[in-house]
Amino acid sequence: MPDSPIIKQVPPSLAGMRLDVALAELFPDYSRNRVQQWIREGHVRLDGAEVRPRTRLAGDEQLEVTIPSQPQVDEFSAQDIPLDIVYQDDDLIVVNKPAGLVVHPAAGHADGTLQNALLYFDRGLADVPRAGIVHRLDRDTTGLLVVARNPGAHKRLVSLLQARRIKREYQALVHGVVTAGGSVDAAIGRHARDRKRMCVRDDGRPAVTHYRVLQRFRAHSHLLMELESGRTHQIRVHMQYLHHPLVGDPVYGGRDRVPAGADQAFIDQLRAFPRQALHAWRLGLPHPRSGEDLHWEAPLPEDIRQLVSAMQADLRDTGPEPHD
């Protein structure tokens, strides 16, 4: 982004408007929260003087705006980490994230993240909030993520996400035989005693997950899920709430459920599965510039495919178990 200030004359049509509202109109690629941050940090001057977000404009003043880079991104280095790029253009990157890759640097994961990889792939992402990452996946969840390549695309994608116009579909293997599809409408918040865990709680944030059954096995189910909201660990928490936790989930999964009479090789494979069996397989959204409806799919990763095959073989070899 430029280091020298951008000079603009306030048009008479904006007379009487708050400065932050006018700035968001004059710089449409940036959100109102972002321009308020510029003002508070002293990056905006009106006729040479510092101002506050609620300052009222008279019209015809001279605005000097220095657009800062994003320090929360710049402090993390770019790293040459391979990326599976499903799609890219001037506004978007769609990434198929592997298991084990953390999305954002955080305590215990200062580098080696998707953000570090993106900054290496496109150095211009240092000037986009959060390196363009609009939503995230847990470290051991695989699948599709959309990344904005410029501030305008980022602002529009965030708005689309808030308006629930970004469609995210997941596939998961869960414990237990799910008899029919349905929806979970249960608020999610931080666990009262274990702050690393989330849970269903009345005073949490609204969360809705829709699910349907793709295939039933003897002691497990293969589900298709769609999110209306995007709370931390949402699918994992909601499925635990339904008493159908995700296979392999180290936090919410509980004890493995093994079908009676199962082959020892299948039992070993099930117990050794190293992560939650959750994959973001389909992503759809209107393009932030053209409005064109776009959709991408990422096939199940090999480890989940192998587990599905093992469950199918167990069902063929042993037959369905009786259920109440």
C-alpha cells in the first residue's frame, strides 16, 4: 500500500456526514471498521488536523489519508509451504487445506501456517486483512477455504459470509447409526471449565447445522452437512450434542464405537484414525466482483476414503446390526 497520503477533496454532497461514514463511501474497498481504525491511529487528517470518527464534515475540506499496511500480517514471515490451489483469479484464491495445517499463527503455532504459505504465494496479501483469509478450518479438518486477494474482495466476501451467501458443505464420519437427516439449532459458547473447548449453552452464539445421511454402516454413519453459521468447532460440538460425535475427534469424540464381530484389521484402522473425520468438500459463492455463481468441490482425502471403504467392507462381510 502507498506510504504517501492520498489527497481527496470532500465533495459538497457529503456535507453534514460523519467522517467515518464519508470515508467508507470515498474508499469503498474498505469497511467502516477499517476506516475508523485509520482515524483512531492518526492516519487521517482533515485540513491538516487530526480528527475523530464522529467529526461532521462541512464539505470542500481537504482529506489526507495514509492507508497503513496490516501489522497483524506483516509480523509473520512468508514461508514456502506447498499449497493445493483449486482456483485463482485477481480477486480470489480457493485452497484445499490438508490435515495438520493451522490456518492462522497463534500461541503454539507461530509459523508453518496457511497464512505463512499464502504470504509466500502472493506477497500482496500482506496488505489484506488477515492475509485475505475470510473463514477458517480447524487444524485437522481438511477441505476448501476461500481467500481474498485485495481489500475490496475481502470486504465483499465478509459481507457475503455474514449474509449467509457463502455455501459451505462438509462430509463427516460419525459414531452411531443416524436414522434420518435433520437440523441442529443450538447456541455455542466457550466451555465454563475448559476454555479450549466449546459446548452447547443457552447464552452462546446462535448456530445452525443441517445434516443428511449419505450412508449408514453397522456402527457409524457418513453424513453431508451444511452450515448456516460458522462458530468455532460447530459441527464437532453439534454432533457431540446429538450423541453422534465425529470419528477420530480427540476433543469431542469420546470412546470409539466398534461393531460387534468386526475384523481386527478394521478395528485397528478405526482406533488409529488420527484426526476428526471431517472434510469441507464443497464451497459456493457469488464472485465478489462479477457476481457470477461459483462452485468448487474437493474429493474426500485418502485417509477418510480408506476408512469409508473399510466400513463398507465391514457392512458387506457382516451385515447390518440390529438397532432399537
